[in-house]
Amino acid sequence: MSLQYEAFFDIRHYECDAFGHVNHGVYLQWMQEAALKALAAAGFDITHPRPDQPLFQMRENDITYYKPLAYGNAVRVCTRVLEANASHIRNGYVIYDASSGETAAKGVSEWVLMQGDSLAIHPVPESLIQAMHPSPIDPAPPPEPFPPAPPPPEFVYTLERAVEWRDLDFSRLVNGAVYMYFLENISWRAGEAMGWPMTRMMSMGQGFVARRYRTLYLHPARLGDVLRVATWAGQPRRATGMRYYTIHHAESGRLLVRAQALWVWVNFKTGLPQRIPRALLDDFAPNIAGDALGVA
């Protein structure tokens, strides 16, 4: 059997959005914490890292949301090692509503061992690989290749922001979950630019909610780096649409992060999908790519 671990978290008030639901990025923070606790249980405790000690950094994540969670509840996060070798560790996660037992989200993440100063990738120690005991009897399915994005349309919405102290974890690099807040923020800002602020959606009782996020971390960002965050949409279906993202280092132009999210237009009261309004599609047309590549 591969290493398995369970962690429990109370949902805090500040982890919820204006609808009272847990923010998308918090799920990823729970996944990170469960994975690091599992590593500690296997003998790789990063609670008090040495200055020269390499640390695990997330290289890719994929998370799908099934039901919203609210303040006052608790969650049970179950993680198991799907794959462990010298180059990376891949973990699977299931996040449960602790009171009802319902599945709230599922995810997969890939981790690499990285030296914080040089950013060099280190091999995963053989002793740690053995401690995780990936099962040869019940192999995990191979990871899905990160999907390509369609060519950008005529209008790509772009923001720049400097990395702040609060964006870092103790690796002194931008934490993987923080990027999700960047992506969520630019999604709403793009909506405002196209004439569809959140206030308009709330007055209609309808709007977009994220169903799935996939993120690929290519290079880390440090304090003071200025990031250029960009987004555009794919061809929508009846009630769903893909949104694509890139994050570049503004000065060097280096691509740091690629991401995409499946968004669903729902009735806020019932939570059920609704047809995306024609007026919204017309207003968003300059930001929608002509190629439907990657639409789920």
C-alpha cells in the first residue's frame, strides 16, 4: 500500500467568500497541508527547515469541486501517494464534508524537491520513496497531460501586480495556492471590464462558479517580482466555458504559470446550471478565442 493520511480542518470565517462558501484557493491550501503532514509522517518534517534544506514545491495541481462548503463546518482531507520516484511525488486527495460524509472536492498534485536559494531540482531521497511504498499491485492511473490552450483572441485581459510579503511561504517563494487567488481575481476583473461585474450577476441571481482548476507551475516567483497575469476565454457551451490564464515575469517575459478553469453559469439560489445569457456572450466576444480547443 502507498502512504495514506487523513487531516481534519475547521472552516474559518475568513476562508469564506461573499456567498458564505469556502474560497476555491482554500481547498488547495488544505491539499498542501495534508500532503506536508503525510511527508512528516514518513519522516520528512519541514516544520523547522534548515537554511540549506530543499523543500517540496508544487509543480502541478488539478482540483474539481462537487459541493460548496460553508463556515461552521469541518472537512476531512484524505490523501494518498499515487506515484513516488526520484523526480517527483504525485498525491491524490478527496475532501469530505466531515458532518455529512459527502465528497466536496477531489484533486491531484505533483511535487518536486527544490533548493530555495538556487531553485535547483533535487532528487527525492530513496529512503523517502521507500517510506511511501507506492503499491505495484494497484498502480495509479497515469497523469493527464496538461491540455493546450487555444490561441489568444484579439483582446486578452491583463493585469500586473508585484509579489508581496504575504504571498510567500517559508520557502520565500510565492505559495502555490496564492496563484489561484491571482487567477480568481483576474477572472472577476475581466468580467468587470466586459461590463459584467459581480454586482450585476448578483442582481440577476445568476453567475459563474468554478468547477475545476488546473495549474502548471513552470518557474517560481520571489518577493518584489512583478507578475503579468493574463486571461481569455474558450468557446462556451450551453452553461459552461473554459477560461485560460498565463502568468509571466513582467521584466524578463519568462512564463511562470499556465492555468485553466472550467466555469459553470448557475442559479445562485438553486445551484443548478443555467444557459449563459446571450447578452453576456456578446459582450465577452472580444475575449473569446475562436478555437474550441480544451473546452470541457
